[in-house]
Amino acid sequence: MNEIVKDILEFYEVTPSAYLNCSACGNVKEAKLQKAPEKLPKSTMPWVLFYKDLYILPSFDCCDKKQYPTHIRLKADGHGKINPLIDEMLFSEEQLYKIGTIKVPVISDELLSYPITRSYEEQIVIQKQLAQQTRLLARKQEEFYKHCYSYFSIHFDEIIQEMDGEEILDVLDAVMNTSYGIHLKSLKAPVKVNKKDKKTYLNWVKKQIRQIAEKHDDQGKQMIFYLIVKYFVEWELIQGIYYLRWNVGKYQKMIGKTLLLYMVMQFPLTKHFSYLREEALYKLIPKKKTTQKRHEVMNIVQNDLKKANQKIEKMQQTIERQRETILLLESKLETIESKNSQLNKELQLKEEQPNLITQTKKIKGLKGIIESLRYELQTLRDEVQDKKEDGQVTTASERKLQKDSTSCHHSSHYSGLKEVKGLDATVLDDKTVGIFGDVQIQTEQIEPYKCTVLNANSAQTVEGISVMNKSDVLVVLTQHISHACMWAIKDYASDNRIPVIFSRHTNTMIILDQVSQTLVKEKAEEND
């Protein structure tokens, strides 16, 4: 709390002022306080401790004698608009800080009339010990709050039940100004008329606080913990070290004995200030008990504290393991969700373009049919041209001779076609060509092609299925195969990415030439 007040004073550029109410003449003297030099020379004494800082205590000449101030006030005149809550807490006219008390002690080697004073040597020792205590608290404070919160969570219901009515109302007011409790403003609370109604109202308040903790789980409890525990730690435990006293009696009524005992036992103190803990425990244990009984009670409290800390430690280890597991699962879930999102996008694209894929397959099939038809058309044109050149053949023998001549011409024609159109026999090397339909020549090896030729009359027989499975290229003789069988072969080829060629020929050599030409052309298109 000292740090909070110091920040407020520095923000508003407020300097404390000392006042003297002269008992003889009634005059009021005022003087602004100046901070004592950093090295604290004796020549600047006496000093006064005010919110963690030492100030030079001024003196006044009044009624022919030297007099020292009686109280300190904070004035914020002319420093802009101040929050009403801060104004009431620190700057109201009724807010006086009496000099020479536990909270505003005087440091002097002179015999002054103040009730609470310290000598120069005492203050120097205290300053050194405070520096050590500050360093210890900086190292241990986070761990202290962590243990306190675990204890607070475990004993939440018991702590809320023990809390004083006014304190719990202050907590409720603070909660109602947050997002967790703003809805409480619209709720109809029980009417307070007599003591019985007041008790009913307090029970209602405690119920609302429990519900907030349950609804918001860890976040709700942390907020309530901050309002109750941190308030006590800042205002009493830390601030009390500078006053050399812990006023635990006041806070026992406010926050209850269960939580108070735990915090007093757990708060990190240097050896020099350990007496504060002993004095606090002495006050918290009933005075009716003998010294021996008190020691027994303290031992019981310490044993209970040890057990509670062990339980808290186990819970924290469990929580850490669960947190690590959750982080690992969240990481895996994020990866899976990312992959799922990508797959959904790909699926959506495929669903948007099903017709395009089907049409592409059909176009490729039709291109094969068109190529075979063009090939056959060219052959027929060549035959017609040859017939025109050789004349009309009327006798059967002449027709046979003409047929043999045409066959020879075909052979030489395709040989020339290979040279002209660049037919490459090597594209079928070590490949298996499956031909569906009746062919004139059925052989396994046909020169110059180094490939295996398989033949079947249907794709729906065991033999036909075997041919399809063994083939690298499929050929469909369109004049000898049903449409159903033709489309079955085409679908199989598409699913297995196998080239399929449609042909109207029955000569194996011509078919292989056509296959070779088609594969060479497709390969050239892929390279382009």
C-alpha cells in the first residue's frame, strides 16, 4: 500500500504538509515537508516516517518558544481533477495523520513530547533490515501469493463464511463494478430492516459471491482473492513492517481466522522481523490458554500448515501436469483442425468442379475415337487413290491380286508413315498392349515393336479382367465391342491412369502403329 500511496502522491505532485495547532494561542502553523537526504546525516534530524519515506520534521516559533507540528495532511489544491475515492481516502479535511503514532513515528535522539519515537541508531538498523526484507519479498512474493491462492481456493466456502459483514459488502461493491458482477445491480436484494433481515441480506451477498466464483471458475476466484487477500497483504502485512507492528486483531474480524492464520504463517520475513509473526500468533491464540497450551496450539497450527502446504504442492503438481497435457492436446487439435480445413477446401473445390472432371475424361476418350477415325479415313483415302491409279478390277483373280498388292502397299505405306510422322517403336518397349475385340493377327511379339500383345473379346470376363490388369496400354476395337464394354474399359483406364486408344482396325500391326503414334503425340503435348 505504501507504494500505491507514493505513486498517487508523485502522480498528483502532492507534498505532505505538517501543521501545528498551538494550544496557547490557537494559531495554526503550516510547513511543507522536505525529504531527508539519502545518506541520512544526523544534522538533519529530527525526522518523521510517512508512507515509507523519511521527512525532515520542521519546527515553529510560536508564543516565544520552539514547537513541533502535531499532524500531517495531504493537500491536492490546483492539481487537476482527482478520483473521488482517492480524494476522500487521502485528501479530505478530516483525514489527519497524527505525528508520533505507530503509523507516523518520529526519529530523534532528543527527548521530544511525541509518544512513539525511535533513536537514530534504531532507525539506521531498521533501514538496513528493511532493505533485506524488500529483497526477500521480491524473491518470495510470487510464490507466497501462489500458495495463498491455492489455500484460498481449497477453503473458499469456509473463508467467505467467516468474513465480516461490512468487509463482504465492500467486496460485493467492488465485484459489481466488474464484468463478473455487473448483473447483480439489476437483482432484487432482500430488504434490510432489522438484525434478522440484515443477516438474511449478508447470506444473500455471500451466496452471490460464491455463485460468481463457481460460474467463472478460476477467473472469478482470482478476482475475489485479489480483493480480499491482496488488500490485506498490501495494507497490513507489508505496511506493518515499516510500523514494526501487525494489527492482526482488526483483520481477524474482517477476513476470518482461517485465512489470516495461513497468511501470517506463510508470509516471508527475515530473521530480524520474525518477531512480528510470533506477536501476531500470540494475539490470534485465545488469551485464556496457558503458555504451554499456546505452544501446543501453535504446534498444531504449524503441523496443519505443513499438511496444507503438502496438499497444495501435490495439487499444483497435478495442475501443472494437466496444463501440459491440455497444451499438448490443444496443439494437436490445432494441427488436426488445420488439416481438416485444408481438406474441406479441397473437397469443396472438387464438389464445385465434378462436371468439369467428368467432361475432361469424356473429351479425352472422344479425342481417341476421333484420332482413330482420322487414321482410318486416311487409310481409306489412300486405298481409293490406289484403286483409281490401278484401274477397275473385274475378275476374282484380279481382285485377289489387287488385294495382295494393296496389302503390300499398306505395309510399305505404314513404313513410310513411320518415317514421315515420326512413329517411335521404342515407346512400346517392354510394355503390354491389351486389345479388346477380334484381330486378324494374334501374336506375342511383332517386329519392330518389342512389346507383348494380349487379346480379349470382353472386359466383363475373367480373361478380359486379367488382360486389363496386366496391360500398360488398352486398345478398344469399336466395331467389335459393345458400348457398355467400351465405357467399362474407358472408366478402368481413367481410374488407373492407363492410356486407352479407340480403333476401327483389326490388323495388329496397324493398331500398334496407331498406338505408337498416339503415345508419341501425347508425350509431346505433355512436354509442351
